[in-house]
Amino acid sequence: MHLISQLCFLLCAAALGNAVVLRPRDPVKYQLKTPPLDTPWTDKVGRSPWPQYPRPQLRRDVWNSLNGIWTYQAAAGAGDVEKSPPLLPYAEEVLIPSCIEGGISGLQKWGVTHMWFGTYFEIPQEWNSNERILLNFEAVDYEATVFVNNVRLGRNTGGYFRFTFDITDQVKRGQLNSLKVFVFDPTDDQSIPQGKQTKRLSHIFYTPCSGIWQTVWLESVPKNHITSVDISGGMDGQLNITVHSNTRQPTQVKVEIHGLESEYATQRWGFESDQLAKISVPGVKLWSPDSPKLYNITVKMGDDLVQTYTGFRTIKSEVVNGVRRPILNGKFLFQFGPLDQGYWPDGIHLPPTHEAMVWDLELIKGLGMNMVRKHIKIEPDLFYEACDRLGLLVIQDMVSMRVHTNARPSDAEQAEFERQLEIMVNEHKSYPSIVTWVIYNEGWGQRTDYFPEFKIVDRIRVLDPSRLIDAVTGWEDHGTGDFLDNHHYADPQCGTPYYSRLSSPYDQSRIGFQGEFGGLGHRPEDKHLWPVEGAVRTINETYEIHANTDSYNWRAHVLLDLLKQQIERYACSGAVYTQTTDVEGEVNGLVTYDRRFVRVDTQQWRTDIQALYSAAAGRA
Ligand SMILES: *[C@@H]1O[C@H](CO)[C@@H](O)[C@H](O)[C@H]1NC(C)=O
Ligand SMILES: *[C@@H]1O[C@H](CO)[C@@H](O)[C@H](O)[C@H]1NC(C)=O
Ligand SMILES: *[C@@H]1O[C@H](CO)[C@@H](O)[C@H](O)[C@H]1NC(C)=O
């Protein structure tokens, strides 16, 4: 593909059969732009990034990545998309996927709201010409309008979700096809789900991400094909499975579950697509952080064959010895893990490589933590697959709307937030590792003229009855959802009868939880700092700063011991330590932003974290 895009400059006019005048200029060549701070993986990105199959829960053999060198140029404005798309190549080469603000993109540009991306692609000759061709985007931030051979296919809104076009009728086999994407990103200009992204940097809000920041790919599918598989396995071996098809007509499907115990090995079932099937699977081992057992599953519908997987586990809320608890597989399991922002100095929203992404998760797991709170960001699907495989519970936040303005979201913006929240739940509800959905964080983008979280909680219970809901983590709690979730720095106040401004005392009807605490800071050597003036200036806003890591680790021990006492005495059922890594001006990570300096005393943290689980076991 990459050779094609380079040669295309010479050939494509002819190949496309258009009376196109060749552009006189070559695009500016791609070069990794030196980011303000790099990671051990920055120079491993290469020119074919993220080669992994991007959709772990619906795998097919026939696919082709379009990741690589494309071209980019800023657009004049919103009106550009209504005209015919400009000719390729665009002005500068760009590496896809990437955020244009990150060094990996080769652009490292700020403040562009309207932009064009383009490339050429071919359909592999060996692909069955009777099949349909799908073009998949794993995520484009924020709004994408897509053209194949200058035919407009449609527009997608929302910076964190997959979208797909059937391009069979637009592509020409055996020829080069053009792909052009117009991207609009109104970060900060409207209330949209944007999480920590901002153009007005502050201590806790960071560099924005714009553009095609996850994998783009093609696949070949039979005319009637599977579009998604919703799957949920319980501790009793019950499996709820809905195989969705593009026709939405009930069609016979065959399902095989592999790797079952001894005499069962592989079991087969037949039922109809597009409706819920409930099957009972014998001899299953349960999924848990200590034993993250997964089962591969094959689903066949007519000529279509896909691979997926599941784990069997049940999460619910129950009273144990007089205290309401989160229950995993029938037992109270204390949940402990970090606030995980998922930011990278070289890729911003996109980890430089898959290995880099998993490195963060292995650091967490290696400290004996059993959970990660994915903070107001949604990751590539391979992140959740890694959590399933490693055994890390995931608390998944909805991406919050902008907060640095007093204007609350309008009714239309609120409706769009709720639409995207439903997509988040539907796209991710088959990952066994995800145990909780969070709707609002600290009142950010939360309307309080009425309390929309009541209606949203009811809606999520319909979409996904198999998980817990944390309606509000921190502050604007009005009494709905499964948790009473306090934020307090640096000391935890978890399930305690005492409380501080903006929080409330423990309420026995819900699970007592510490959604954030800690945030202990330590200014690292300059070589590990994000050397951007606006960020460095804010370092002193860190709740507590330690002059050395000895002091940092001693205080961490004190805080973890305090948390342990709250587990012993009160109703503390889980806690989130801020945070996995430093991010820009925040110097409070287990590891620095460049992932090169680990602050934590691993042995001591492991011991202190084990003590939390032991204290919780003493209450069960
Ligand atoms: C399957 O669906 C039923 C509702 O039809 C629900 O009660 C049950 O908890 C679900 N089981 C799993 C494992 O999700
Ligand atoms: C399940 O499938 C994945 C992906 O193809 C493969 O890597 C893994 O080894 C399989 N697991 C088992 C237990 O067969
Ligand atoms: C942060 O505080 C320390 C101690 O008061 C001071 O020496 C330093 O100059 C401050 N840094 C900034 C950037 O304000």
C-alpha cells in the first residue's frame, strides 16, 4: 500500500481514468517529528503502525490494513466538504493512525479544526469478487465525512467509536481507488464528549487529539454477514448470545465453543441470528483477575465465519455481613487499581505501539492491582482484549463533555452525549473485564437543572443488565446508581461516616467506593518532564509534592494503610489511586510520562496492596 501511495503521485491520474492534471508538487515527506518527550517505543513506530487485527471480538481471515503513509492538508472551513473533494495528493504526508497534534503523525500541528486526509488503495486480487467489501474506521476524532472515488459515503460523529461503510459499489477491482476523509474537530468550541482534551491547557487538561487516530482497514465479507456478536457469560455457565446480521432477518447460525474441560472439549449449538439465544455451557472455568480464563468461539452463518471469545463471570451488588458490596462470582472482591488516562507524549491518545499499551497494563498487574479505571477516554478494542487476557477489571468512564466553561450542555448536546454513551455500552459490552460503567465524573458536563443520570441509569440497565453502574464518581451525586463514590486527595475517605466539602457520608443503600485518591507528586529529573512551559508552570498545583521518591513511597504506604483501616472499620469496597502515569504538568504517576522512570517501590506497594485484599477478606 505504501509504495502505491508514493507512486500514485505519478500514476493515479491515469489509473483513475480521469482527465486529471498532475499536481506539480510532491507532498512534504513523512518524518517522525521529535515530540517534546519521547517513550522507549517512539522510534519503533515505523511506517506500518498498529499491524494487529483491530477487532478482537469479531475476527475474519480476509482483511487488509490501510494504516501507513497518507497525505494531509488543512481545509479552508466547513464549506469545503460540500464541494467535490480536492485532488490527491494533499500537501504533507502523515502517518495513519495518529493524532495530528502528536509527533508520530509527522505533523505535530495545533489548532486545526477542518482537515483533509487521503490515500489510494487496491482490492487484493485474491479476494472473492462475489463478496462485499467493507471499509472500517476504528475511530476518528471528531466528525468524519468519507469519500471513495469521490463518492460521498456518509458522515460519522463521535471521536471514539468504530464505523463501517459497504464500499462494494464504489470500488473498482484491479485499479487504484481514492479514499478521502474530511475531518471536523470542534474541541472546546461546542459541548461534545472530549474527555481531557483541551486547546486551553491547564494542570489536569491536556493536548487535544484530532484526526484518524485508530486503524483503518478493509475486509471482504459474504453478502449476508455477521455485523456483531453480543455475548455475556455468567458464573452458572449460562451464555447469552445475540448474533447480529446485516439483513436483520433471523437466519440459522452455528456456534462452537472451544477449549472446554475434558470430555466436552468443543460444544456446538444452533439457533437463529438477530435474537437473543440463551445456552447452557457445561464444564466452564470462571474468569477472574486471578484466573482470567477465556474461551474461543466460532460463529458460522451461511458463508460467513467469524471468531470471537468470552469469559464466564457474574458481577452484582449484594449485602455481605451487613455491608453492600460488589460481588464477583459470588464473592466480595475488593477492587484496587489506578486512574488510567491513556495519554502518551508521542502519540497523545494513541499508544505508540501495542507493546507500549500492554506495558502500562503489565506494570499495574505486576503491583498486584486487579483493576483499572479508564478515565473519560475510550481505548482501541485491543486495550480491552489485553485486560481480558491479563485479568484486570475495567471501570469504564463515559467521555465527559467540556468543563472549562460555565455553559451547561444544551438539550441537543445532551442528546448527543446520551447517543454516544449508548454506542460505548453496545460496542464494549462483550468484554468480560469491564465490570462497571461510569456516567459522570466530578460533575463535568453534568446538567443539574434536572438529573439526567436517573434516566440514563435506567437506559443502561436495559442495554446491559450484566454490569454495575456508577452514575456519578465524585461530587454531584443525587442518589442513583450502584455506588456512593467519593473523591478525596490525598487521603482516602472510603465508605466512611466522615466526609468533606462536595462529598457525602456513606449511604448504606449503595456500595462505598473511593473513585479517586492519592495523587502524590514528585518532580522527576528534567529529562523525564514534558518540557512545555504551560505544563511545567502548573506542576506546583499537584496536591502534594515530594522532593524524593523515598518520601513519595513512605506517604504512599501511609495512604494505603489508611485505606486498609477504612476497609477494616467501615464500608470501603474498592479504590482508585491517581494515577498510572504522569501526564504533561501532572507529576503524580506510578511512572513518569515517558515510561522510563518507575517511582513506586514495587516490593512495598505489592505488600501494601495485598494487605488491602486481606483486610477485605476479613470482612467477607
Ligand atoms: C441473560 O439474560 C437474562 C435476561 O434475559 C438475564 O437475566 C441474565 O442475567 C443474562 N445472563 C448473562 C450471563 O448475562
Ligand atoms: C484463541 O484464539 C486466539 C486468537 O486466534 C489465539 O491466539 C489463542 O491461542 C486461542 N486460544 C486457545 C485456548 O485456543
Ligand atoms: C514551585 O514551588 C517551589 C517551592 O516553593 C519553588 O521553588 C518553585 O519555584 C515553584 N515552581 C514554580 C514553577 O512555580
